[in-house]
Amino acid sequence: MWAVSLAVFCVYYVVGVAAVYPNAADRQNRAAVMSSPGSVIMGGPGYGLEDYTIGAMFANEMAIWLIVLLATMNILMTTRNTRAEEATGRSELVRALPIGRHAASVAAFLVVVIADAIFVVLGSLLLVSLGDLAVADSVALLTGVMLTALVFAGVTTVTCQLTVHGRAASGLAFAALGASILIRGVGDIQEQHGSWLSWVSPVAWTQQMRPYVDLRLWPLGLSVVAVLVMLSLGAFLSTRRDLGGSLLHTRAGRAHATPALASPLALAFRQQRSALLWWFVGCVMMFAPLGVFLGGDAENILNSIADQNSLTAKIFGDDPLAAFFALMLLHCALAVAVFSIASVLRVKPEEDEGRLGLGLSRSASRSTVLLAQLAVAGFGAVLLLFGGGALALWGGARASGGEADLVTLLQGAGAFALGIAVLITFTAALFAWVPKLTALSWVLFGVVVVDSFFGGLFELPAAVSRISPFWWVGDFPTTPLEPSHMIGLGAVAVLLLSLAVAGFRRRDLTAG
């Protein structure tokens, strides 16, 4: 589903920008925006800005996002099928059969390759047939995205040898991905079309192929070599550790824990703190550069785009800068929603594998244990929304001399926090009453995404749109917040929280 969704997103973007920017004048106006430092950081090295075709726009603005999303899938899949399997003991059971030491890693990598190949084939077919883009350039670009994403699958193979826990292995791999994005951005700012520093980053290799402008294939070889090097290094390191062990040994803890660690809240925070840290770093790295975009003459540029394009003017409304803030806050809230739902669902494997039952054998009530998990998820959501989103946007704007009202950004973050509270408590209620149906929380998130981005395009019925908690937030700061909507979201969150606590206190545990 991940691979197919990315492929569909490719053609949606191409068809969408072709409608929003139907002629060369509109596209050149956008090219002027994409030449600013903030846009270079968030986009690409700027090939084809002189004649900004739909293909050049897709390659320059979307390649980095496709790489990030596909690399994220690869990192999670690799960790899930290697390090996590060792942690559960299943790898040891499989290794009792006559298979080699590297069989699990090879199998995991092959699954990733197959998923990535589906994205390349389907995405290329859609871009050529529906997007009317050049065949060779489309196939080459998506192949480059695939190979760069496979580099980070190889990086994950290495990090899985270094740490005991899958979360730490994924965190190190995501740190490498974030560093690559940052290095590429800094390198591209230093010199037009990229400097020597850009080439240090695997992310730049795909963008340096110049698809839809002056296609060259030799940068693909760099990704192939990097994949082989990472896999070879991972195989070598795996021979230097025991099954279930790691090369980076954690220091021994204290013989006696402090009283502060003897609570369900402390346990939940320790389980989630690494993931929260990396999510916070990722949000800051994402939204601070977007704030930088607001520096200088950003408001005039946005107004110019709105004046020269009727569809963009409709999207931006009377205040393009406020519309930009609204869009960035929405993106931040969607990212935080993913973290929040995943954070709540972290308690489900704890129950399935018996650890939750072990914890409840102590003097801790079920309500306390569940509320501890929800408190950590809520704290993480607030930290990411306000610190990684609103403050990061404001700080980036201030650093570049742009205008940004901190109070307005904080108000927007607070409004979305209520919407995310509904998602958190809805997920908790599903876990408490029908654990097998917790996947419905992701269905609700899908409704939020579809309504947020395509509700107007698809003319969704009002009854469907109102299912999304974010619909009740509106387009703040473009439009003012409705107090009754905020009160309603808070009331729904409280009701769902009460249902979750009541349900979890009544049902039997599945294990432990």
C-alpha cells in the first residue's frame, strides 16, 4: 500500500500542477520562488528553472520528498524484519533450521527491493500515461529514487548490527537520512546546481541526474556502489556479534533504580523517549527551513503568484501569507498525528507479548497504566506541535528576517492539538474495547488526509468531512477559529477517554 500510494501521489502531483500552472508564464513565476535559498533547501538544485516545464518542476520539487518517504518505508521494513525479529526470539527459532547467518538480512532486503520495484514500475506507467511525461526521464528518475532509498535500507542493515533495540536502529538510520538531506541542502545553497558538498549526500545523486532537462545516468552508479558497500559492511559486522547482541554495548544501569522510575508513567516515557527525540529533531529540520522561506520578500512573491494564477489565488485567498501558515501547520499536525497514533498503539505489542500483564501484577491499576501511555502520547504531540512546528517556523522566519506572529502560530498549534487529542483517545478506545480493530485508527487518519487535501476537489459530502477532527479546526489563521468547534473537540476527546478507561478496566488481557 505504501508503494502504490507513492506511485499514485506522483501522478496526482503532475496532473495537479499542470492544472494550477497551465502555461509557461505561470511556471516561470513559480521558478522565481524556487530559486530562493529556502526553496533550494526544501526542493532541489534548480535544474530547468530557465524553462520550467512540468517535468522539471516534478523532478526539482518532488524528488527529495519521494526519496524521504520511500527511504522511510525501507528503514522501517528492514528493522521490522531483522532487528525486531531478533528481539522477539523468532530469528533464533528460524536459525535452528539449516540456513545461513545472513539469510534474514538478505530476505528482508529482497522484500524491500520488490516493494520499491512496484513503486518504480507503477509510478513510471502512471507518469507516462496520465502525466504525459517522457518515458526515459520518468523511469530514470524513479529508478534513482529507488536506488537512493535502497542506500538507506543498507544503512539500516548496518545500524541493526550496532544496537540491541529496533527503535534505536531505526533512529540511527533516520538520523543518517536527516543528515543527508541537510548536507544536500547546504551544498546546493553554496553554489548553483550544487557544490562538492552536495555530492557527499546520497540524496543529491538522484537530483543530479537532471531528469527532464539534460538526463544523465551515471549518478545511478554511485547509489549502486553505496548499496553494495552498506550491505557488505552489514554482513561483515553481523559476523562480529552474537545473535540478539549488538556491537555498541549499552552501559550498565544503576543497581537500584530511583523511586521516580517505579511508575507506569516513567516506564512509558522510557519506552517512547528515543522515538520522541528523533521525531522532534525531524520536525525541527522540516519546519525551520520552511520558516526560512518566509524571509526577505516572501510575502510579495506569494502575492505575485496569486495575482498571476487564478487557481493559486483561490487556494491562497485574500492573505497568501496566512494561507501559507495554515498549510504548514496542517502538514505539521498530520505528521504529529502519525506519531501520536503510533505512540498509543505501542501498548498493544506490550500486551500481546505479555509485558503488560507482568506490569499489572504489581500494585498498578489498569487505569493508571493506560493513562500513562496516553499522557506520553499527549505530551509528545504537544512538544512536536508547539516546539517542532510553531516555534520552528517562527524561529526560521525570524532568522531570515521574515515576518511571523508567534501568538498566531501557537494558537494554530493549540487548535490542532485538540484534533489530535480526538485521534489519540479514539485509538485508545479501540484498544480498550476491540484490540483487533485498532487499525481503524489509521482509517480515520486516512479520512483526515483525504478531507484535508482533496475534500474540495472530490466534493466530499459534509457528513464525511465532519468525521475528520481537523475539519472542525478549519483554515486558521486564514479564517478565525470557531470557539464552539474547539469546545466540541475537547468534549469528544474527554468522552472517548472515559470510554477507553472504562473498556480497558473491563476486558481480559490477550496475554500475560
